[in-house]
Amino acid sequence: MGFYKRLLKPAKTDKFGFYSQAEEIALNAPQKKMRGDDARRMFNKKGVSKKELQELGLDELFQQDRVTQDEILKAIDENRIEFSVTEYKGGAPSNINFSSDVLSFNEAHQNLFVELDDGRKLTYFPLREARDGRFGVFADRNAIKAPGFGPDEVVGVLDTGPDATNFEFVGEVTEGTPVFREGSTDVIGRVKKEFDADGARITDILEDDDLARDALNMSYNRDEATASYVMDEDNESIRDFLFEGASQDVLDNTDKNILYDAAYSMAESNYLDEPVQRVTLMLDGNPTPYSMVGNDEYGFSLPGNSDPRLLREGRNFLDDEVPSQQEAEVQLSAALERYENIIEGDNNNLRWEDRTLPGGDNSVEAVFKLKLPELRFSEEIHYPDAENQIFHVRTKDRKDKNGNLILYVEEFQSDWGQTGRKEGFKDPETIEYAESKAKDELEGVFDIYEGIKAKDSRTLPRFLDQAARALSEPYNIRDVGPADSVKFGIRSRSMERVKSALNDHHDDVKALAKELRGDAITDSFSIDEKKAALKKIYEDAFNDGQRSQNFYLPEALKGRLLRIERSGASFPPDPTLVRQTISDYVDTDDLPGIDKKIKEFSSVGFSNANLQAVADFNKESFGRLLQLFDADSYGKVNRDLNQQATNLIENTLELEGVPRDAMRRLQKAYNNFSVDERAKKGGKMVSPYSSFVERAPFVTDTESWNNLGMKYIFDRASREGYDGVAFTPGQVQKNRWGKDGLITAYDTVIPSSIKKVFNPSESPGSKPKGKTITVEDAEGVPHESRVFYLNEPTKDGKTIGEKAAKRRAMFTVPPAGLAALQMLSPEQAQAQEQKAKDAESMMREQITPESRGIGGLGDTLYGAGEVAYEGLSDIFIEPFMGMAGAEAAFEAGLSPEEVEAARKRSSALVDFETQSPRGRELKASALGGLGSLAEYLTDESNMGPAQFLFQKAIMPAAEAVTEAGLGVIGLDPRDTPEMERLRQEAARPVIEAIQPI
């Protein structure tokens, strides 16, 4: 049927009223084949955004020299963007709620410990992992600071092993919880609590004389008992401290107790200004193990006595700290669902009804999602069962003061978009850059892989096996371009494996250097010097008390000495007997055993030992090292030892047939990659542990998902019979979640999006009289919101409701109606809409019939001709001819005035107005707009006079006229000379119309 018939082909419209502007243009393209750059210009000119071209694969397609309509439509279909929505309705059960308690100063500052039978205390370290794989370690506070636990060190653990029976159970660590010996099921004690003076900042006060004096002065002025004690004539020392500025050294034990109480009171007073709350999730009226502590000033987080698995795993799906109690409750609900598989109601019941303003009914929580073949995003807080959700919107029905039904939006949020803004989105261009950079670096070390590959990996050091694993995949795809390895980031991820190999190599060098250091020290002492040093250390350790005995004495020797102590022959035990027992033990030990203890006590970890004998021996060992290496610092000793270790390892590599500089070259390759910030960022994006978020349509910028959301919300309001839409004010959201940025999001960003999508006559950011709704919060504070009534006019003459109900482009926000096809400016679009209204008004006027005198045509045929031609003229030919004429004049280099004159002249070629009664009657059938007129005039099954004239005469002529109006710029470059001559001849009427006056 020609060009105009093709213009009538609509793109697929989904159930939400969205369609692709790009698909609509592709379906109605004037040519089946075109240049790629010409196609890009045409799509851009018709209002298709760059983002839509990228998401539909057209941006890449248009880089081809030639493209066909079929190729364009195929790309659109393969990358088609489709949506789905899950609605949560129905009342949530009341068996889940929350309790909030203010913790006392003492309750807020507690340490957990276990006391052993011998009186020792082991401190709790919730995030440490024991050697048996269980979490929640109890150990000596000083021992845990060492590189590792000694073989004789007692370590306690909680029952948190990954067995099938209790891994999913989460419980708080409370007083009485059993503590087991590491590696066994033997109970060594039960958890106890004690006040944490350090955490309460009492220690900070006491360690600063000025702060301590302030605390005592405050207590002196407020507490009668303290004042009485200070002024007692026998307590001169405390008065010297308080009034004369003396140090705490003058205080006796009773004075220090008074000062401690004063510091406690001061710290407690400061605490009560911002006390800590415990928010606990309640199930069926009973407290659960899920709680968070904090306040609105400093935020909320999991308490230290939470199950250590929750503390560790929670870092993967819970925020480390949240700003408000409301958000804390959201986090706890997510933990309950994850660990106990309990949610607030059935799967499709409401999740967050209690996070709404009071009143209203028909609560709905809608999660708007992308239909994708793979999972790109999910979150485990709000709707953990949803995948690829662009946004969620929670609404209630409310009535305004006039009884109008308002769709009241309680929350509108994109977790995907927010996470992406916080963590960053993965960028294919950055990943490709990283792949290219990694390829350049790795190609220079493939000979290392070839050398390793030829060897038996069982005979090679572990770091070489790691290096081979790192290089194998890049080696296998060495002929593949970086653009083709972007999806999996093979080369960039291999760089991380190279780093692991380098770390293993570094560890081997350190371990060998440590061994060389120990050998150097033991060789510098004679056997008699070694034995004398050990005897001195063991004797001082025994005499120093239980703590040193546990830490420094071998278990066998400690057992012998304790038997002497418990024999009761004398107390304290006979020093001579103790000394002899120690001497016998050392003298009977073999040389390797002696050297092992010498290396231990001379290690860096014992440089600040609290046992003087160990500290003295360590210092002596350090001095001998300096002499051996002729060094003035331990740094030089370390460097020399590391170089020796490196040389020995490189000798081993050379003997195995691997380049001795292999690790140095790998280090250089990795350094070149990692110092390139863009490449480093790309590498992080493809890491399996990446925090970067996958990209998808609409989520990468706030405006996109906001605009999409506004279209969805107002479309729903239009379809479901609401009178208007309102959004909670930003202050409500800030009060609810404790985030200041929500004020801007709700009071500025959302109104801006409404303006972009619907462009109401009155500013969306204002609150016009009679267009508001007020809702009170739980405290009775009123909150006023702007209501966007669906019958409100917009600046293009339609109402918000009319625009909401129309099919709409999912990416672009084109002008409504004809302007969408014509892509006119807003002013031109408004003028065109007004012309349509004038035409409608004219059709309803009563005009006396006049004979038009067209020979051979009766009234019906004549009226059919009029309506067909005027319909074509008003709706298609006139505006398109105007546009075509203007475009041709523009391309011809004419002035703006000449372009406007050309537009008017081109339009005048087809200007026509129906006058006959029959024509008016027929014209009434087209009042439904463009769609119904098109259906009426192009209906081949009902070939009346109007249809016949339109399809057989006017449309072919109109096509020729329009192609003529497009002039040379509309010619297909593949035309033959003869075809080009014919087309130019057909274009002559329009070309003449646009000649300068």
C-alpha cells in the first residue's frame, strides 16, 4: 500500500502500555536497506535515545556499512525488553513484631569470657576462626595477637561447626553457653559476662589526669558522699590531686576507688545523653536471636554477642550499619527469612505494611521486574524472592477531603539502582580495556607457562603450580581478541590468580628467610649458651606465676614443676629443687628440640615479651644478627635474608628448567596491570567477589527508572479507576529510614520525573490549593502531599489521565498524538493539537449544503473523496509535507526564513477542508483519532467509496508527493540513473514550492 500504509504499523505494546520507539520506526522505515550511519541518524532524529539503541543492540548494528530492515527488527526482537510485575496483597499476620529496649550503661558495655578451672580467663573473639573450622574463639588476649596460637595454647570455641544439624540455627551467645576445647567436644567452661571499662571509656578518663580531675570534680559537686570523703582531714592526697594539680601517683588504693567511681559516673552521664537501644525481632510474642543495637545518632548494627556465623555471613547480605530503627527492623526481618525461612505472611502477602502511614486501605506492594534469561540482580532485604527488579512501589488507597479516590504511594525505590550508585555498575568498555591490558602483559610471560607445563607439577613449588593455573586459560585463548573475552573477563581474572601465585611465592620467601634467620641465630650460640638461656627463661617463667608458666613452659616441664608445687613439702617450692628439675629437663633434651625453643624465643614476636628473661635473650639474639650481617638495622638484616631466600628459590627454578627470573617477570607484568587504574577497576568488575553491579536497562541512572516508574504508577491509576495519585513527602521517608537524601528523592526527583513524563499545566513541585491530601503519622503530625488528579490538563492540551492511558514509549518521552510521529517541537505539537480540536468543533457546526459541481460524482462519492483527502491532508500529508519541505530547504542551505516559507508552501500544496454534508457525516467516523481513521480508510474488507478513493488514488499520489518533498536526500543511493531521473521529475512540484521567493 506504500509509505503511508507502513506508517500505520504499530510496535508491539505490552500489558503495561509500553512499546519500543525504535521498533515502531523500524517497522515503518521508508527503505528496506540503508547505510548504517544513515539508519543511526534516522533513529536519532525520530527521537530514539542512545540508551535505547545500545540496549537493543542497534548501536553495534549501525556500525555496519549497510543494514536491512530485517536485520534491525531481528536485533530488536533478540534484545526485546519485557517486564513483569509481582503484587503482594492481603494482610500480613501479626505474629511478627519488634521490641525496643534502652540498655543501661552497664548492659551496653559487656565483655564475654570463659574462666578455666585453673583461674585463667580467655577473652571472646567472635570473628576469629579456630583451627578446627569453628567460629567464635576464646583465647588469651596476648596470645591471639601473635602470628598464631602456640601448640600448647588452650583455645576455646563455640559449637558453630558446619554440620547438618545446627548450621542453620542461629542463637545469641549468652551467659552459660558452653565453650569447647578446640578440636574436641570437651567443655572447658561456660560463657560469663563482665563490665568492659575500656569500651565504656572509663579507662580513657583514668589515663588522662585532666579528664580524671574533671570527673572527680563533677562527683565532688554532685555526690555528698564523695564531697565528704574528699574533705575528710585524713584524705589530703586526693585533695592535692583535685585542687593542687598533683598526679594520680599520690593517690592510695581507696582514693583510686573513689576516682574510679567518679570516672564511671562521668562516663555513664555522657552515655545517657545518647543511650543505646536494643531492637529485637519478636515471633509469636517471644524474642528471637535476631537483634541490633544502636541509636539514631550513631546507627544500628549487630551486637557482638550475635551468633558468630551471623556476624560473618551477615556481611554478605546485611548492611554493616543502618541509620535508623526502622531500617534495623528491615534488616532483622531479612535475617529471619534467610535463616528460619519465616516471612511475614504467605509468599504473596504484604511484606512491609507496617512501614506505611496510618489509615488507608487496599495496600499493594508491586515489584516491577525485567524479564531476563539470567539473574543479574537480587537483594535479600526487601523482596529476596524477586529477581532483576527495577523498582518496587508500595501503595494504599486514600480519600481526599472531597471523597476522591487517591492512589497514595507510600514508597517508591530501586534497590538495583541504589546499589549500583553505591557500589558502581560493571562497564563493558572498562572490562574490555582491562582485558586488552592484561593480554599485552601476559603475552610476554607465556614462555614461563610453557616451561612449567613441561614439568611434573608434583615436583614444583606450590607457587609455580598457581602460576601455571593463572596462565593456562589466557594461553589457550591467546589468539582471541579482548572484545571477545569481555563476558567472562578471562585475562583480567587471571591477573588475580597471578597475584595469588606471587603471594604464595612471597610467603615461601618469607618462610625460608625466617628459617635462615633462625639458623643464623642458633649457629651464633654455643650449646652451653643455649642451655643456659633456656634454664634462665624457664626458671623465671615458673617464679613469675601461672600466666608465664602457661605461656613459656613446655607442657612436660610444667607438669613436673606443678607436681613439686602440689606436693606440699614446702611453700613456696624449694628453689634448688625447681632449678635442678629445670636443668635436668634442658640437659636431657636433644639438640633439635633446644634449637626449636631458641628460634622461638628469638623470634620477632617475642621482642616485647613481658617476661624479662625472654626479652633479654631476644635482645641478645638481635645484637648477634646485626654483627653477623654487619648491619646497623634489622631492616638491612631482613633484606639480606630475603635476598638469600630468593636466590635459593631461583636456583631451584633453574634446576627445574624454569626461567630463574620467572617470578620477577610475573611481578612486573602484574605491577604494570595493577598500576593502571582503569585496568585495575576492570579487573575488579569481573572478579567473582566483585561488589560491582550488573548493568541492565533503566537501572543505571535515576531518571530512567523514575520515568519508567511514573508511567507504570499513573497507568495503573488510570486503569483501576483512581481519581489521582499522591506521594508521601520526603520528610516522612527521612523519619522512617533516617536518610536525609530521601527528602530530595521524593520532593524534587519524583516531581521532576512527573514533569518530564506528563508535563502538567501547574508545576509538579507546587501544592496548588485544592490539590493536596494530608495524612497524619503515628505521632499525629500532619504531612501534606500534592495530588496529581487524572483530569488535570497538561501543557499540550490533554489530561494526565489521557496521557497515562495511552500506549507510551518505554525509553523516550515523545510528544503525544501526531507529534510523536512528526517529532515536532513542543510549540508545534501544541499547535497541531489545537488544529485537531478546531477541526472537531468545525465538524459539529451546521452548514448549509452547497453543490460542488464535480461532474459524474454524486454526494456520497464526493463526500467520500472529501473525507479521504482531508483526512489524509490534515493528519498525514499537510504536516508531513510541511516537514518534508522544511527538511529539503534546510539541506539545500537556505536561511531560516526561507525554510519556514518552504514549509508553508509545501503544506499549501495539499491544504483541503471538507464542506459537503455527506463528507461531514463520513468524517465523523474518524473522530476516534489517528488509529480509527487509519482503520476506516485502509479497511480492504469494506471497500466503500471513501476507502476506494483513499487506497487506489490518494495514497499512491501522496506517496509520490511525499517522496518528492524529501527531495534528493530521500533518494536511495542504489537507484539507477534512469530511476533517479524519474524520481527527481516526480519531485518537481515540491522542489518548485521550496525555491527562494
